[in-house]
Amino acid sequence: MALLCLHLSPYVSVLGCILLLLRDGVKCTTFTFVNKCDFTVWPGILSGAGSPKLDTTGFELSKDTSRTLRAPAGWSGRFWGRTGCNFDGTSSTTGCSTGDCGSGEIECNGSGAEPPTTLAEFTLGISGSLDFYDVSLVDGYNLPMIVEGSGSCATTGCVSDLNKNCPTELKAKNGLACRSACEAFRTPEYCCSGLYGSPDTCKPSMYSQAFKSACPKSYSYAYDDATSTFTCSDADYTITFCPNLSK
């Protein structure tokens, strides 16, 4: 069904989802982004290989505001929050302090997030099959984030401020982000590569265990699937930045 959206437009619009619903009874998934941080967040969006682009690949989300996007069945991709962004061309530094995608503008245009960045990852089901979703710290952490699904879907995410207790050797961006051990040390045992490229050989490190202790439902390292991947069907999702800062 995603192919129909691709035929209609390279982007998935509200109109495209309405046409899908009228023609085939296929309901697009609605993602609602909520900013409860005390500052502006610029969400970034990267569609997976073969998935259509959504209406936007990045936008500004002021404090205490929300925005919705829609995606077709079968879509996969990731969302993240960028902080400290400047796109007005008045500064010698264009981009974002954390989560930057390197585009130099609000739209990420097919580029992913620069680590360390908290990621929300989705693969939507087709024709009633399950959605898969997670919040990942494998690329590090920059913001608290939760994902809530409608109905009986499980909530996942990381509400702790990992920057406050980030080990010195993992600190990044002047304390605005916390690197994963893989990003900090780039060794096979931390990155689950080479001889450590399987669940049997790559085990949690003391760093990933610290992440897991603070955020038990989030991915803490590459093979953390059992307690970190969630499923649901026929759901809409809310992604909230800084959920613990709500007043």
C-alpha cells in the first residue's frame, strides 16, 4: 500500500492518506510530536530505505506546542530532537548543538542525526500486521523522550536526564549530550562488530548497563532487543520530548 503513496507524491501528505483510506480502507498512522522541554526542539525525520518521505524531514517545535505527521502502512524510519539550532544565517555556526543532521537548514533532507542523539525508531505493519518501535540510546543520548501508543500499546522511552550523570569519558557537546561507549571508544567489543558481532559474543558493558539502569525500556546496546523492542497494531503514536519536565 505504501507504493500508492509513492505514486501520488514523493512525500506522504494528508491528502495521500485520505485517498488511501477511501480507496483501500487503509488507515495511515498519525505521529504527534509534543515538546515539554523548557526550550525549542527541532525534530528531525529520516525515512528508511525504500520508505517514502513524510510531509517534512525536519521542523521547529516551540515549548509547549505539538505537531502531527502521517505515515502509510509499511513505513519505517526514525525521529529525534535537535537542540540549540540556528538556521537564520546570522551566525558563523549554522546547524544544531545536538542532533544535527548536517543540512544547514530546518529540513534534514535525507540525512540522519549526528551522535550522540536519542532516537525513536519505527517499522509500521502492513494489512493488520504488527508495528515495531523502540527508543534507542545506541547512538548516545541528548534528550529525554518517550513514545506512547494509542489503545493498549506499551509506552517506552527514557525520561531520565542522562547528561547529569554522564561519565566524564562519555560527555560530549559541552555536557549537552552523552556518548555511547561505541561512539566514545570505537572498539569492536563496545560496537558489537568483528569478533563481537553476535548476541553471544557482544555483552552489555558497564556503560550500557548504566544506561539500562536509568532507562530500562530503552535500547542500551546493539543486542538489547528482548526488553527494548515493542509491538502494537493499528495504533497512532505520540513522541514527547522532556516528558519529565511537564508542569
